[in-house]
Amino acid sequence: MKRCVAIVLTVMLMLTGLLPVNAIDAKVRIMDLTHIKGVRENQLVGYGLVVGLPGTGDNSRSTQITNKMLLRNLGTVIEQENYIQKGASAAVIVTATVPPFSKNGDKIDVTVSAMADCKSLEGGVLVQTILKAPNGEAVAVAQGPLSVGGINKIAGGSSARTAITTTGRIPGGAIIERDIYTEIGDEDSITLSIDRSDYTLVSRIAKSVSQIAPAQAIDGSSVRVKIPARYLNDRVSFISILENLEVSPTLDKAKVVVNERTGTVVIGADVKLLPAAVAHGNITVTVSTSNEVSQPNAFSNGATVGFENSDIEINKAPGSLVTMPANSNLNDLVRALNSIGVAPVDLISILQALKKSGSLQAELVII
């Protein structure tokens, strides 16, 4: 396994090393790198009730009160909340995202999540729920059967679960109740916002856009574009032309990304090392315990006694030392670490130590 991981990492990094340091031999559309400032999604949230659960709902007091209020709004009156059987319903939070330019009657997906001690939302139906914007304005109404994409069964103290079933989705489960007005730019210009701050990329985009309209890079992530007079009343056509222009992307700053939970390490192409020496060795301590019984001799009036025998074994693997000359690149680093049999978990510790010592000339990102 260790050998396979090392080989895959080496091949990937060697392929990455074939790229030029300061440029990428490719063209990318502006639409893949930017978005129009002000054209954005909107988030909605609501409190609702899921019914029809086969005893897997919650037993909270708030859910019982919600049930009573729901029935009252529907014209049915009950004296006490506990007249409704527990476990058949669950209080939930409903969330959704409205895309820009949505119109009255459009349908959007919603996510439904349990609030209390609900065991599973499998088989439940969301009762009509109003979804509101942060300013309190009602924007959409959600309702329908849930899809949880798994099962969660509990019986006799044993349980089996194939997915998280306290959260589900309703595809197209919410209907937009009003048009979402989205303003495209200001009076005579629009602003392209880069998805990541990059002065070089902003400069290239401004240069490319200048071929069809006046453009100026105003900071590290924005380009202001003046709309030509013939497109002032037809901004959609102008943006269509604009977003299909192509530019040469840039490489991001040198980074090493580490995921400690999975042992994944991704090393960027521009990573450099100052002179350094890396030592690697492992000490393994193994403790083995065996249970034995001491049996007394016959007619000795002794008692049978159980006891444990423990064996401790310490294995110390021979240490390895490799040196990294100045301006070593990622291929040199991987080749050297592979030569001493470094596992991904050990590689993470070595990279952190190299960064701490000042040898690793890259940003170390731990996720």
C-alpha cells in the first residue's frame, strides 16, 4: 500500500512538473474564472413539520405544540398537544438556494434537516412550509415527500444505517412566489469579479476584454468594463460575448495541501526547498497479554487463581538520512522521500518540520 501511494504521488507530480513555471499552455473562458458583481444566489430558510414517519420522529414538546397549531390552522381543535401520537412527526429546518433571475412559479430544490431527537426522516412528507429571506420576506413555499437516500433501522438494541437519514431533499420541492430582481451592473458599466485574487490574471482579463470594450483592472480581483453604447439596452448579448473570451490562466502560489484525516498530500509544481537534511526512523512498541490460570494441587485446599502475563517488544527500525540541495524541486523531494520508504502519515510530519525550519518554500495548507 505504501509503495502504491508513493508511485501514484510520484507520477502525478512528474506530470505536473512538465508544466512551465510561470504559465500554462491552455486557454480558459472568462466565464470559468469570473462572475458578474451583484449577480448572486439568495439563501432561504423556514421552520416546518415532517409527518407520516413510522415511529422514527421526535418526542420534543415543541413538535407537539407545532402539531396542535397546524391542526388549529386547518380548522381542527384538540384540547392537549399530547393527544397526538409521538414519533409520527418531526420538527425540521428547511433550507434552499434561489438562483439569480428566478421568476414566479419556478421550482427549486430544498434540504430538510431534523431539529430534535428524530431517528430518521425516511418515508416522511414535508407539510407546506414558508421559506423566507434574511429580511423576513416570504419568497417560496415548500412541500412534498422526502428522499433521504438511505435507511436506518433499529431493532432489539442493534442498528444498521447506510446513510444519514435525519437530512433529506425534495427535488423541485419549493415554488418561487415572486420574481427575483437582479441588477446587472450600473448605469454604463459592469464589474467582473475574479473567483480568486490574482493580479496577473486580472491584468490578462482586462487586456483581453479591451479588444471589444474599454476595461480597467481596479484591484486584485475586479475588472470594470464600460458597456459600448450599442449594447446599453442589450446587456445580455454583450455579456455573452464577454464571457466567451479566452485568457491564459496563471499558476497559483506554491502550496502543499495536506489532509491529515485521509493521509493525502498534494504538492504544487513550484514548490522549492532550501538546503536541508531529513532523518527518518521508526520505533514500534508492541504489548502482548495472555490470560492463564493457576490450578492448586489436589487436596491442598488452595484456590484457582487467574492471572495475566504481558510481553513487551520494542522494534527500532534503522534511521535514514537524506539531504536536499538548494533549489530542489518537488520531483527531487518525492524521489528522496520514496528512497527511505516514507508513508503518507510520516510525509505529513516531515513537511511540517521542513516548513518550520524554513526549508520548504511554499504555503503549507492543512485541511
